[in-house]
Amino acid sequence: MKIGLATYKYMDNDIEFNISQMEKALQKAEGKVDLLCFGESFLQGFEALSWNFETDRHVAITINSATMQGLCQLSLQYNTDFLFGYIEREGETLYSSCAVIAKGKLLHNYRRISKGWKEFSITDHHYKEGDDTAEFIYRGRPIKLAICGDLWDFPERFKTETLLIWPVYVSFTLDEWVKEEAEYAAQAFLATDHVLMINSLSDEPAVSHGGSFYFAEGKLKEKLPYDTEGILIIEV
């Protein structure tokens, strides 16, 4: 199985641009990967929320929305399955989620269980976390998902014998990354031997230098260079 880790630039609160970026990556990956992975909150952007629910409810999308259906169609158009982070609304509740789309359908929807995605000192009951960390089956193989702080706050919830895919948003400086690469590799190893981590590029409010990573047995095995739009292809 070939999995592509897509480090692409997004813009906060610009779904149209972000979908165009996803489509650009799908065009590049077509015929080269089975599953293409984007970072945390890629659809709307990590800083898209205002923490006012009446505003934020219109930023989030539901799993049955026209936007989600359009994304499902992209997987058919480019014959490529993909996953991406997004802000989900279910009823009167918002989540930081990750959707897996396969063959034009929503195969799996994971909700982040750690609270670091939100300004929890000021958010109310509308902003919630999930609780389910079960694996999903993709092409006959179990895969586990975690989003960013999940593996730091609850590593024991993600222990598995199979592959773990880890979309994140982090804005370390390049100097900080020198140390953080090893720390993220070690943290990933608390869950499993093989972890794929995807970070996005962004310019504001904080600069994210991107980077995608393949961690194997607690070590960095492969990575996409920082400040580079591209796809790291890993065969697993």
C-alpha cells in the first residue's frame, strides 16, 4: 500500500482555496498513491474559529453537507482516496475531526479526543472532543488515527500493532524543529512502530514550516523538507 503525506499551504477561513489545494495534490498523486493524507484542520484552517458559536457554526461543516459530498466526488474524479482534518458540526456541537474518504464515500470520521484544538478557557459546551479511538479498516488493513495533541495527552489510548496516521498543526521555528523531530518520533513510538505525521504550511497568524514525516521504531526514517509543498510517498 502506498500512502502520500501531503504538505500543502492552507489559508484560514478560505475553504474554496483549501479545496483547490487538495485538488492540486490529488492531481499530482493520481496513480501514485492509494491514500493521500492532509493535515489537521486543513479544510478550514487551524485558526478559523472565533470561539463564538453563532459565528463558528457557519465555519464548520456536517458530514452530510454539500461540501463533504463535493470532496467525496473528488476521490472518484482522481481515483484516489484521501483523508483530511476539518472542523465538524453535528447538531449544536463542534469537533476537530478527520474524515477518510474512499471510493467516493465517507469511510471513517475520527474526532480528536484532546482539548488543545480550542481555547478551552473561554469555550462553552458547544466545543467538544470525541472519545472513540478505534481503528478503521482500509483495503483490508487496520489503521488508527490520532490528531495532534492526542498522542501527547493520551498515548495509551493509541497503542496498536498496526499503522497510525497522525495529522497535526504545529508552528515550530526551524531551530525548534531540530529538537522536536526526535521528540515527536519518540512520542509516536509510545503508540506503535510505524507512524505517518502530516503538517501543513501556513503564513499567519503563526508561520508553519510544514513537513511530513515517517517515524519507524522511534526514529525519523523519511521526511519532506520544510517550507516545501509536496507529497512524501511511503510504502507500508
